[in-house]
Amino acid sequence: MILELILGILFIIISISLLLFIPLIIGAPFEPSKDDRIKSILKLASPKKKDRIVDLGSGDGRIVIVFAEKGYESHGYEINPWLVLYSIIKAKIKGAKKAHFHLGNFWNKDLSKYNIITLFQIGYIMPKLEEKIKKECKSKTKIVSNKWTFPNIKPKKINNNVKLYIIKN
């Protein structure tokens, strides 16, 4: 009986640890975008009603929700299940019906259906992410990066350390 209880507690601890720490190992650590940066992201993205927007590593969902509240179809990919659940609940509370959250690794997703991509990643993945974007995205796709820079694409505009890139294929 005691052995089963100990094994049960160990299972719960290991499960929670994996859910919390694996996303940190295979992705960027969660750091929310500040309000002034979100304003810059919106301004630089300058979406049209028909645009489909995706946030890569959507964290707590704040960028996806802001776009959805303004009437744009927006999606977020996040590998941390707790943040996805939090984002879904937050979007429901705010009535952001056009906000969609997906549990999963964006490296395994086709980005070609989106014409605006937002991201707040980490420097060491930017070369690989640049390759993925160039390969999958259509010409004139807007990429809005909070802080981080691509190595081979020059930004069209910079506002408050947020960079706008436009893909040319």
C-alpha cells in the first residue's frame, strides 16, 4: 500500500516536471511581450481583414488575443500545454472568438497558409527559422519579430526593437 502511494506520488511529480520543463528544453523560455511592443507589432503588421495571422510560440496568448479582438483570424502555436490551456481560457473570457490556439511545435507546422507571422523567439534559432520561413511562406508574407533578427534578411521597418520583414520569393 505504501509502495503504491509512493509510486503514485512519484508519477505525479515526474509528470508535472515533464510538462513544465520539456518545453523549456526544446523551445524558448516563456517571456511575455510588453504592451508597448504589442502596439509596435500591431502597427508594423498592419493587417487587412482577410489576413491570417500566426504567432510562433504564443506563450500566454496575448498577441493572438489582441489581433482577434480587432477582428482578425489569429492562431498561436505553443508547446507548453499549461500556456495553451491558459490562452484558451483567457480568450474565452475576453470573447476573442477569432483566437485559435494549437498545442504543438511550430517546427512541424506548415506556415504557408499564413500571411502575417509574429514571433518572439531566441537568437540561436533565427537562422533555422529564416530557412523554414523562406521555404514555406509566399512572397509578401509579413514577419514581425519582437527583438530578434534574422541573419540574412534585412528588416523593412523597425519600431521599438520590433522588426518587420517582408518575404520575397
